Amino acid sequence: MNEESKKTAGKRSALFVEDGMVLGLGTGSTVRYAIEAIAGRIRDEGLDVVALPTSKPTEELASSLNIKLSSLIEYSDIDLCIDGADEVDKELNLIKGGGGAHTREKIIASASKEFIVVVDESKMVDRIGGFPVAVEFLGFGKRLVANQLRRIGGDPICRKNFKTDNGNLIFDTKFYIDDPLSLEDRINSIPGVLENGIFSRRRPERVIVGRGERYRVIEK
Ligand code: 5RP
């Protein structure tokens, strides 16, 4: 059911792609379906788009499907970014970073005119925070960052055998979250932290929620 729901949401998002667009491509098993569907539209309809991937796995996937790739050096304005999420609340605050790509994902989403998130129904929650917040940090400051995260109510656990595409480490950090925007900013103000997986400053314009073969679209 979940896999079918992911596919439904991912495929539906590809219909928002228009000829000539600069796209941001997120990371994960749901957005994979979007990327495959976009590749299908490029092949069948001759769409001319260029895509900026948010991770090495996405870059490899898109390139294997013959999607034209570029980078933020060439394009700083992105028309549409499509990405997945680990949790979404009713105000469309997100937790991302289950795949450890949230830093690049947030940069790309922030540079995008439109941001669409694709999820299956299990990701919809009343309050974000059931899923730990991924905090990417420089290994140099590990102990200090952990202490500061505890000081603001977090319970940091270093992700085992994992380095981000940027060569850094991640603390998966459980928080009780009643003010996502303020927590996003507080975590990012800790010296040594690069970025965290709360997306409250840059929330999506639309979330496509798949449930089996059906879907619903939630708009900001
Ligand atoms: C990667 C992410 C992913 O978008 C998030 O983990 C959802 O992935 P999936 O669609 O595989 O459940 O934030 O950093």
C-alpha cells in the first residue's frame, strides 16, 4: 500500500513540470517515482528541462534516465522543486533528512519559486517531532554541538556509519516541537551546525498525499 501510495504521489507531481523549466530534484524513495515520471514525459512529450539534483543518488538516477543536469553555479533561480518528507503537519511544516540530504534539499527548495512535496498518507501528522530531526554538523565540533542540542531539549544520537554528501556527520535528534520555526532557527544558531531537517521557513506550496491509487493535494 505504501509503495503504491508513494508512486501515486510521485507520478502526480510530474504533471506540474512544464517545458523550459529549471527543476530541483529531491532525494528518497517517493521522489524517485516523480523523477521516473519526469523522465517519461521528457521522452514521450519532448519536454526540455534542466534539473539540479540534491544528492549523489538522485544525480545518478536522473543521469541514468537521461535527464539533463546542471548545478546552482549555472542556475540560481529554480522554477519547481519536488521532494519527499518524513513528516508533514497541517500547516505544511516538514521534517526531512531521513536520507541525510536535507542541507542541499533546503538550499534547492529555498531557491525555488514553487516547492511540491510528495508523501504517502503515513507521513501526515498532527504535530511534527515523532521523527528525529537530522542535524548536519562539522565533526570538529561534535561534543559542543551535542551539548547545545541537549540544552535546547534534544536527545542527539550520532547516525552510525554515515557521512553526508558534504562530508559531515548527522545527529538524529528527538525534540518535543511546539514551535517549529523557532526550533529550526535555534538549532541552526549552534556553532558547528550546518543545517537541520525542520522545514518551517521554507514550507511547500503544495503537498501531494498518495493513498493507494488515490491522492489529495494540500495547498498552503
Ligand atoms: C532525504 C529526505 C527524504 O525526502 C525523506 O527522507 C523521505 O524519503 P522517502 O520518500 O524515501 O520516505 O528528506 O534527506
